[in-house]
Amino acid sequence: MRMKFVILLFTLGIFGSKLFAQISPPDSNAQVVFHSIDELFAYADDNAIILKTASENEQLFLSKVKEKKSDLLPDLSASLGYNDNITLQPNLIPAQIFNPSAPEGEFSEVVFGTKYQYNGSLQAKWDVLNFQRIFAVEVSKIELSKAEATTEINRFNLYNQLASTYYSILLTQESIKVYEENVAVSDTILNNALNQFQKGTISESAYNQALINSRQTTSQLKLSQNSLQQYYVQLQSQLHTQDTIKIEDDFEQFDLLNSTSLQAHPQLLLQKANLFSSEAQLKQTKALRYPTLSLIYQNSRTWATDDFIGFSNANVLPQQIFGATLSMNLFDFSAERKIEQSKINIQLQKLELESFKIELQKEDELLQLQLSQGLTQLSDNEQILVLQKKNDQHSENLYQSGLLSLDNRLDNYKELLHAQNNYLSSLASLTLSKYKKYIRQIDFNSK
């Protein structure tokens, strides 16, 4: 039973987290004291890197939403230009244009243009109707909600990891108290056995059994003390801190909310967001069939002069353009395939969502059954432990009076150890169920 309790405590300690490959003493800068699990969660919200990273990721998706919205606004551009016509190209024109008496077929060489040209233009373009961009905004908003749901999943998983380590520390501290008492009792029995063995009143095998019992209880105490150190280092790793951590809490302060209702699971929220995303992407794909209406306005000026920066004698050549364009894809067979794929993806997301609902519902029902069973089991084992302590005290009195042999005393003491381990094991099981349900009662949407 001792081994079963150790295995359960070990499992509780690593629930949802990885074991350390190496454990090295931290470079402590300060001490952080937690008096409740809520204080631990609040500290994690402010310091855990995984949550900070998720928050930055949300800001990235928020920026993408703003980017998609800006695509719906008009595009305004301006340009300035300068040309220096170093050599103006000559042109041949019929000589009769300037001299009617010139013979037929004679040409004159003339040069057209100015040496310097300056130009400036302002152009505005607005896609008044662009369904692709309109639905792209909707898709980006849903991607933001998916990022927010992912943050809450990370928070949910982190809370479970932290609670597992937190209550493993409390359980280990509780077990250390028990094992310290056991060591004291085992040492007393061993000293008495040594005196009797030296007097020749008990056999060597009886003395060896008392020695084995003492070393087992001492080993169990050392194992728990070492585990406590590891749990504290593990908690530092989960909180991403070098500060020394101390927990001043007890099990009596930990109680569930009066309400038996549970909040929506973050994983379910993410799955719903995935479905909404698929539906929005279908709309965006269908928009490939829809027309696009664009308006264009351009106002430009050209200044032509033979004097460098001589704008006073420059010829001004203005130009304004306004246009409207309506375009659409008449034949796009790839769009049809994309629409078909999007519809299939929606059906897959609906099936996965339904599967998640059933799975999470059964997990909650199982959690409630485990909690109910844990309460009953802990109550029974607690009563048994009280009775076993009384029996052990009677056995100790009889042994001290010489009315009970050492073998019988050790057998009775083993029954006490067995009852202790059953109590600690049921306490660990109940605590596991309680904190899992406690976290399920947290509204992560309000975080």
C-alpha cells in the first residue's frame, strides 16, 4: 500500500507536465508565498511565459483584423517626377508644311519638346464592392477568436499543471508529518527490541524485523522530503521564476463552489471557433463568383520648360481621369472545387464538435462520480485510521507491560501503517478530483 500511495502521489505531481531531465538548485532572488490556489493562479496570469506568449499572439491576430479592415478603405497615392531631355530627338516632316512652294518629297528636320519636364499626380482607387475583402475581415475576426480560445486552453492546462504540483506539495507535507511520527514510533520499538535482544529475551529475527521496520519508515520519510524539494523546483519551472516559493495552505481551506454547474470547456470553445472559421471561409470562397466594382480618380499636372526650375514660363498640361470598373469571373472551375472542399470541411468540423461535446460531457460525469467516490472513501479511511490509532495505542500499552510479544506488536503497527497509507491515498485521489472540478468551474471567457 505504501508503494501504491507513492505511485498515486507521483502521478498527481506530474499531471499534465513533463519530468525534468535535470534538477539544479535555483538562483533565488526573492521569496513568493502562496496562501491559496487562487493566489497561485493570479501569479501565473502575470508571470507565466506561455500566457504572455499567447497574449502577444492575440495582439498579432488583432493587428491582422485591422489590416483586413484597412483593405476596405480607398487607396490614395501621389507621385512626383522630373525628366531632363538631354538630347531632343529630331523629327522629319514634309517641307511644304512650313513652305508651300517647297518641292514634293522634300523634308525638313525639326525638334519638338522641351528640355525639362516636371510632373505630379494624385490617384485614388476604391473597391466599392469587393466581397473577397469583406469576407476576409470576417475570417480574420474568427481567427482572432481562435487565438483567444487557444490562450484559454493554455491557461486551463497550466492551471491543471500548477494545481497538480501545488496539492502534491500539500500532500507531501502532510505525509511528512505522518512519517515523522512513524519514525519516532519505529525508533522507540527498535530501542526496546535492542534491549530485549541483548538480554536474550527475543530472537535475532524478531530484532531484525524491528530494524527493518525502522529503516523502512526512515526511508519513506527521506523519500517524501526529497519529493517535496522536487515539487517546489517543478513549480518554479511551471511559473518561470527563480524566486523561492513557499506554500502556507492546508486542505481545510480548499472547498468547491456551492454551484454544481460547470463552465464551458475551453477546448469546446476552440472547436466552435473552428466551425465558424470554416463557414466564413466558405463564404469567402463563394465570393469568387461575385463581381467587383472599383472607382478610380486621377489628377495629374505636367510642367514643360526649357529653363531649369523655370516654372514662370512653363507650359502647364493638366489631366483628370475618373473611371469605374466592374469585373467578375465568368468561368472559374477551381473555385467550384474550393467550394466543394469547404463544404466537406464544414461537415467534418460539425462531426468533430459533436464528438467533443459528448467526450467532454462524459469526462464531467466521470469527474463527478470520482469526486463522490473520493468523499466516501476518504471518510471511511479517516474513521478506520482513528480506530486503528486507538488499537495501536492499546498494543503499545500491552507491549510495554510485557503482555504482548514484539512480533505481535510489529504486526499491529503494520496495520496502522496500512491505514495511514490508505488515508493518504484517498486524500490524494479526492484532492485530484476536487481541483479538477474547481478549475472546470472557472469562467475562462471572463479572463
